[in-house]
Amino acid sequence: MRKKIMALLLATAMVATLLAGCSSSKQETASEDTTKTEDTKTTDSTQTTTDTAKDQDAEKTFKVGITIQSLENSYWAGVFGVVETLMKEKGWDYTVLACNDSSATQIQQIENFITDQVDLIMVHPSDPNAIEDYLKEARDAGIKVMCWDDKMTNTDLNWILDNTKLGYSIGQEAANFINDHYSADNKAQVAIMNYPQTPILLERENGILAALEEICKDNYEVVAQQPALDAQTALSNMETILQANPDVKVVCSIGAGGDIGANEAFMTATGGKIPEDMGIFSADATQQQLEAIVNGEASRASVGFEGSNKKTAEAVVDLYERLLNGETFEDQNLVRPLLVIDSENAAEYLADYK
């Protein structure tokens, strides 16, 4: 009997020991599981925070106000058509306005942008001096300001051209053409399509005239100078020039409008049969200009900048974004490159429009 009792006690002790071991193992496992769960929660929480921050950056939007001289000009219409597409793809809120070369209108547009609390104003000035104080007001309100074409004071960045150099490049192409086809005994009659009301375009015209005088001094004469900011005005003025001076065969234009209008006038006057000694030389290199060069029309060469409307639009929107994200530029004046496009490379750049 005593042996049986001892056996029962021993068995009970063993069971208790086993149960204690199981309980301890479960507690350790539970503790480990709890720790793992907490670690997972912490990791998930960190990842969620990171993802949210990334999403917020990706969804970061800006409000942009743009005022330019004119949207009737082929160059501006082409570039800003692409600019609008790019800003829309980014989800930005934007307004693109033309002041129609009126300083009073442009001032009102800038004031409205300030009232609307835009993040960035880009201006292509009708009269830089007229808007300096208003751009200062914008910057004082915490708005980033960018100017296209002019060296202004109250801006974060001026995206500019050396307009005298640009004009000289246009004139140089024209002068070389004149030297190839004309002489002192057979002078080229030249028409200049200009826009002297705008200071930078007057600089461009002066550059054209300087190149002609330096490179083909005895082989040409300027017989007409007419304003031509847009193609329709240029066409009308070129028709008037040809009525008074039917022997005009060379045109130098400060921009796309003068080139396109003069080309149309020449195509009509010649029935589309452009002689070898007829040529138009200009700036901007828009799609229509490049098509005329490739097709062997009167347009012979155009000095462009980034290469196409698309590349120019991409470049300027990139500058918007850099300014909006707080980047500062070492030099307030960022000078754009110049690129001569003629029959040898026009097809290459035209392909970028397709």
C-alpha cells in the first residue's frame, strides 16, 4: 500500500513538472510572438509613413500664372500648347494669358495672379520697366517669379537670349546666301521684318543689320523694314513690300511670324516655284518654318534654341519645377543656346514634332 502511494505521488510530481514546462514554453512562445507582432507593427507603421510621404511628394501640386506678349505668334502658340500639356500631366493648376503687347493688361494679369496666391508667375514682358514694381510685390508675397527674355531685377530667374548675337546669327546666314547669289553689280534687295516696339526685338534687328553690313557690305541694300510679330501681319506687309519693290528676294525676320508670312507671300508670287536666289532667314524654328525648309520653299534657315517647341517647353517647365521646389540659381540670368537649322539638319529637328 505504501508503495502504491509513493508511486502515485511520483507520477503526480512528474505530471506537474511536465505541465509547468509546457506552460513556460507557451509563455515564451507567446512572448516571442508578441515581440514579433510589435516589430511587424512598427515596421508596417514606418513603411506606411514613408509611403505616405512619397505619395504626398508625388501628389504635390502647384499653381502657376503665365502672362506673355501674344499667342497669335506661331512660336509662342506652339511652345505654350506643349507647356500646358506638361503642366496638366503634372496635375498643376495653371493659367496662360496673352497681354496682347499691352503693359496695362499685363499689370492687371500680374495683380490677379498675386490675388489668386499662385506659387509661380512667369512673365514675358511687354515693357519690363512697367512691371518691375508689381513683380517685387509678388516676391514680397512669397511668390516665385521668372522672366522670359529680359534681364529684370525683381525675379528669381531670367531665362534670356543674347538677342544681338541671335540677330547677328540670322544676318550671317542671310549674308552668306547673298554673297553666293549676288554681287556689287547685282545687289540683293532685302526686306527686314521687325518689331522695334519691343527692346529685345530691336536688339535682334540691330544684330541682323550689323551682320549684313560686315559680311556682304557691297552686295545688298535694305529697301523695306516692316513690323511682323505674327504671320498674318507679315503676309499683309510683305505683299505691300512686293508691290512697291517687286525685286525683293531676300528677307530677314526677327521671328517666326515674319518668316511664315513672307514665305506665303513668296510662294504666291512665284506660283510655288522658288528661285535659287530667293531666301528667308529668321529665328524661332517652329514646325511650320522647318516644314518650309524641308520642302524647299523660300525659308532657308532659322536660328532656334533648344531645337523644337517640345524641347523648349520641356526646358521651361523643368525650370518652373526647380524654382517651385526651392532651388536657387547661381546666376539670375540663364542664357539659352543658339542653334542654326537649315536644309542640312531641318528634317532631324522636324521629326521631334511628329
